[in-house]
Amino acid sequence: MDEVLLSIPRRYRQWLVFLLVVGIGAAIRGMIHAPERTWPNLLVDSFYLLSLAVAAIFFIASQRLCGARWSASLRRIPEALMAVMPVAAVLMFMVFLGRQWIYPWSRTGAFAGAPDMAGKVIYLQTPAVLNRAVAILVSWIVFAWLFRKVSLQQDRDPDLIYHQRLNRYSAVFVVVLAVSFTLGSFDWLISLEPDWFSTVYAIYVFSGCFVQGLSAVTLTAVLLGQRRFMREFVTGEQLHNLGRLLFAFATFWAYIWTVQYLLIWYVNLPDEVTYYVKRVNRPWLFLFLLNLVANWVVPFILLLSADAKRNPRVLKFVCVLLLCGHWLDLYLLIMPSLSATPGIGLLEPLIGVGYASLFGLIFLRSLTKASLVPRNDPFLASAIDISH
């Protein structure tokens, strides 16, 4: 099979570079003049970018472990998404430079006189948190590199050893991810309020992360499928499968959202309800309800029929909505812990545009560096046959 190559007009890259410079300038100015607003926003956007990369690796791993053949021709899309991992990891680690503006456990004597917090205080010692962050982020970078390396080797050599190697890496990755993502969720997000805890928090964060990654994969597949040279590799059957995954995992996210909320509401313990008391009060209530509507109610209604799951226009709208919705979900996980009221001015969108531009540059570059359709994949012929 010949290479299927994508080229990006130079003017698009120039615009992305310009917007990236604007975002960097806004972040630097914010760190100087409004660090209490800037550092939390950097945490939101850095974790969002990191989530896209992690979800992309998990998408590949889960497809291989399930023996899924239909997605073989789409593998370059999550590979391009996970190309963001090294930069996202560096940005996430750099957030710790402003940890005193974000994490109460990083301030000297923050929990003096709180004996019930003694265990968490020991666990959340700054050197320990930084060491865990390095271990987690390096492990994810290594897996992203391994998946991409073996995938490109398979393009050059039809030996089945590369197919088998990807399967083995997938099995190891899901085990590592289960532990590392749980630790990362606790260190980077739930520790914003170290006196609060939820046993389903990690799976809640991960469910949103995976829906976000599925949305990015689906949106890219739809856009590429509308180009003449990719039409035979991105078909209605594949879009239907991606639509079903979106429908299922958006509902799974809503289920975990409901489970966590109802359990805490029903038990009504003072140590637990404080988390939701902040988020259901008037300044945050609209965003709290919008979160559920954007991330489940609207996608559920729109994707209910089989035809809708095949409709490119519907899928594009739902994917954009979910990508925005899960940014909002992450915003609600982080910001109410640090601010009494929502505050979005000029700074927040400018920083967001910078992150989006950085993502776009890396993602598009990765898509152009290899054939859009993996070669020598033993599942590729089946994927095309199934699609037709």
C-alpha cells in the first residue's frame, strides 16, 4: 500500500505560532501581575493537554487488547495525539513552580494543629510529590515513545513481531496507567483540598479524560474522512463505532458523576459535603449544572439513534461540545478549591489559545511525519473490509 500523506499549508502554522506567542506572553504577564489567577489556569490547561495524550495511548492499548480490527486504519490519529505527551509532561511539571499559589500542602505550617491530617501531610511532602510526578510523567513519555517507535517500524517491516510487541506493550501500559493515573489524580487534583477524599475520584477523572480523548480521535477522523484521499479509510461503519464509544463513555462519565454526588449527598458527612457545598452555591451553580448538560444530556440525546452516530455533522458538533465540556469539568474540579467565585477575563482565553496552538502545532506535525494509514498492520485489510 502506498503512503497516504497529509500536508499542512504554511499559513496555518504561522497563525498557530503567532497565537502561541500571544499565549506565552499572556501567561508571563499573568505570573507577574496576577499569579493567584494564572497558576490555577496553567494547571487546568496543562492537565487538559496531558489528558489528551494519556487518553490517546489508552485508546490504542484498549483497541489492541480487545483485538479490535475496525480501528486499524485510524491508528495514526491517536499516535499524533500522544505526540503531545513530552511537552504536556514538561508543562505539567512546570506548574509545580507555582505550587504555593495552588496547593495548600506546599505552604510551611499549613496543617499545624491538625492531627487528623498527619498521614496526608507526610504523604504530601513536596519532595515526595515531585518524585512521584517525575516517575508518572516519565513512564507515560516512555510508553508514548515505544508505541510510536514500534508503529513506524511496522511501516517499514511486515514482520508480525511488531504487531505482537504492540500487544505486549498495551498489556503492560494499562496496568501502569491504573496505578499512575490514580496517584496523579490524588497529587495534582484532589490534593487541592487535602481534607477531602472520594474513593471514586480517580475513575471519575479518568472517565472524563477518556471521553475527551475519544472526542479528539472522532473529530479528527471525521475531518480526515471528508478529504478525498482518506475516504476509503474512514467510513460510516468506523464513525458508527466511534459514535457508540462516545455515547457509552459519556454515559459512563455521567454514571460516575451521579454516584459520587448522590453518595456524598445521602451520607451528608461534614468532611465530605464541603466539596459540593462550594460547587452548588449560587456563584458556581450554573456551571455545575451546565457541566452535566454539556457532557451528557446533549450528547446522549443527539447520539441516541444509529443514524446520528454515522452523521459527520452530528459527530463534529458532539465532539466539539465534549472537548469544551470536559475543559469545563476540569475547571470545576480545580477552580472552586482556589476561588470563591468563577473569574474569566481576558487572561484565561489567551492562555487557553496558547495551549491550543501548541497542541495544534505538535499534533499536525505528527500527522504529516508518517503515512496517515499504518502500513503492514495485519488488521488493516479486515478494517477496510469491515468498513465497506
